[in-house]
Amino acid sequence: MGALMIQGCGSNVGKSLLVAGLCRAARRRGLSVAPFKPQNMSNNAAVTVDGGEIGRAQALQARAAGLEPHTDMNPVLLKPETDTGAQVVVQGRRMATVRARDYAALKPKLMAPVLQSFTCLKAAHDLVIVEGAGSPAEVNLRAGDIANMGFARAAGVPVVLVGDIDRGGVIAQIAGTQAVLDVADAAMVSGFVINKFRGDPTLFDDGYRLIEARTGWRGFGVVPHFAGAAKLPAEDALDLGRASAGGPLKIACLALSRIANFDDLDPLNLEPSVSLTMVRAGEALPGDTTLVILPGSKSTRGDLAFLREQGWDIDLAAHVRRGGHVLGICGGYQMLGRSIADPEGIEGTPGETEGLGLLDVRTVMTPDKRVTRTKARHAATGTGLEGYEIHIGRTDGPARARPFALVDGAPEGAISADGRIMGSYLHGMFAGDAFRAAFLSMLGAPSSARYGAEVEATLDALADHLEAHLDVAGLLALAR
């Protein structure tokens, strides 16, 4: 068949979810299908089968397609480290850290690896479903573009444009996008989809026909809001804090400014016995919390300063005095120690920052980056677990004599003498039902969710949802 590209009239219009659903629908039709996103910006990454990292959304799309995540599925990943700079990961490996202003000059050099990865996927599969980034209407960024129309034209891939009716002005979103596009770019668009409709879709019939008449583009359907999206892993930090099950076990996670790899929270969010709260800037840590999670961060020392600006260090100290538990994951683990040193300025200004002092360990940032999938055994319960590591820095100290887990017999992470303060580099550990049940049991809560099965069932439900409301056959027929 070939390839089809889903672009949006803006960010967060639902492109990732639509691609995941279309991948599952195509797979159920007997097609070998793969997802592809030329450029993604996210600090929520997944470790691939070939030992690199890609955006978490592409990992979910790969799952929908029945594939292991591969670096070819997201050849350029931008991981923001500051408000003005990001780490550039190319085909799974860190290439450089650049300021936003300088990235424009780098982009033209990235089209070659983007097209190389796309060509590899296209040769291996019947169909590649491509996801754009942001919006093609950002024509001020068109020069050197590799994410939207620049890629579509270079690869000869037809485009379907997605508008988000939930945010309002969807007619202007789609017609306005056509109005600002270059004529040759607009010619790549084969049609549009209206997404996130609430209520009776027939009430939009006149608007739908108006868009078709004004643009000359074919409409492929109106997709109602998909409530099951809350059960799927979130990639965007904007999606954090979606309502949890509201159970008696209170878990709070600090919403750090550079929070990374927060998919750790998704399985806990589905547990009926758990009430998961995201504590945001300006908010206090709830006093009835049993477990506080310090999540991963793309800028550990910067986020430690942010944590202190919110007064969360004081809240944490009070939480510990009350007998509460704390789990630091990756950057959060580093923050729990006595100090974090960055002598080479890998994450920012060189220097050393005093840690929270809740674990007797110290971290030194090093240039080498560890990206790997890891199997371990939880030291406290003896339960097997699987996770992944994406981090720089080495952590050591007396508390390492009490490891969180064992990896091939070697200690991983650390635990305080009273067992209530825990730190680990292992992301994704809660996705395993057996380990999650053992961990929650230590906190006095049962586990009844079956996370992997729930994700699979939700992907099937998403495909059913799209089949019911979109002309899926017509969309797939566009692929060339």
C-alpha cells in the first residue's frame, strides 16, 4: 500500500491517539503496519528493542500495531532541558544539546536520517501511518521543516488534517490552515477529520459540509470524544492528573517543571484501591498522603531548585516525620540523596547542589547515558520486575547496601534504614501486575487492575470507535 500522514491544526488535537487507533484497525485487517513520527518533542521516552529511545506515543502506537518499539519509528526526538534548549536524539542516540534558536540551522541536516528511517519502515511493512508534529499552519517554521509538510513533500505522502472541535473554532482551524499553506503544500492534503466531538454529531452536519465546500477537501468523519483515552499511557505532561480510581490509598506525585518518563504513574492510576494526585506548582502536599513519588526529571538540579521554590522540601520533611513513604525514580532518586554534582555542566551550569538528604547517597553527573531495558528482583518482596533506564549520572553511598532491587545479583537503587524512603533508576516497574501488587501490599492496599490487558482492550475499543465513526477504508485507500 504505502503511507498516510495524519497532521493536526494544532498541538494536542488527538493525532497520537488517532494514529494508534488506525494502527490497530489496520492490523486487525491483516495488514503489517508501523507508526512513524519524523520529529517529536517529549521528555516521556521509551527504550526500544535496538537500545535507543523514542517518544512514548510511538511506543504505544507500535504496541497497537503489534510491534516492538524501534528507533526508526521516531528518528528525531527533542527532549527539553530548559525553556530555551533541548537535547536532540537522532535515531535513538543523543546527538547534541542546542538552543531553540540554533535548532533551525540543524534541521536541514536531519532530513536524511528521517527519510532513511522512513524508507526502512516502508520496505518492511504494508503500511506506514505517519504522525505530524504541532501544525503545518505554523508557516513561519516551514523552512527546513522535517515534521509536517516538509516531510510529506519529500516523501510523497498524502496528508489528512485533524481539527479539534472541543477547543472551538474548528471550521476556522481547517479553513484557516488551508489559507496560510503554500499552494504545493495544500495540494498534499487529501481530506480532514473532526476530532473530540461531544454530543450529537449530526448537529455539526452543516459545519462539516461548509468545510468541504470551502476547502474542496473530503471529510472522512466526525470522531466523538473517546473516554477510554484516560486508560492509555500519556505522553504529554498536559495530560497528567487525569482522574484516578479514587481509592483509599493516597499517592501524591510532585509535578516537576521538567518531569520525564511519567508513564510510571499510568498503572497506578488504574488501580481501584489508589487515589493518585498530581501536586502542581503552588499547591501543598496533602497531609493524608501515604506515598509521595518524586518522578524523573530532564534537569535534576533545576527541578530540585523548583521543588524547593514550591516549599515541597518542607512538606516532604513533615510527611516523613508523620511516618509517610517516599519513592524517588531516576531524577527523583538523585534528589533524595545528599548531593548532586555536575562538574562538566552536562545539565546546565557546572556545580553541586545539596540534595534532600533523605537517602545516604551522592550523585555525580557523567557524560555517558544509560539507555537499556532491565529485569530485576525487588529486594523487599522477592518479586520479579521489568523496567527501563534512561539516565545520566552515577549514584553511590552507604544506603546502597540496602538496595531497592537486584539486577543480576548486583544492587540497584537504595532504601533507608527504616525502609520508608526508596530510590531506584528503574522506570516502568509498575506496569508489571505481580510487582505492582506486591508493592501496594506493602502499603496495605490490594491490587486488582491488569494493566497490560487493560491497555490491549482499550486499543481494541479505540479501533472499534474509529471504525464506527470514520471512513477507515477510505483513509487506508489514500496510502501510497
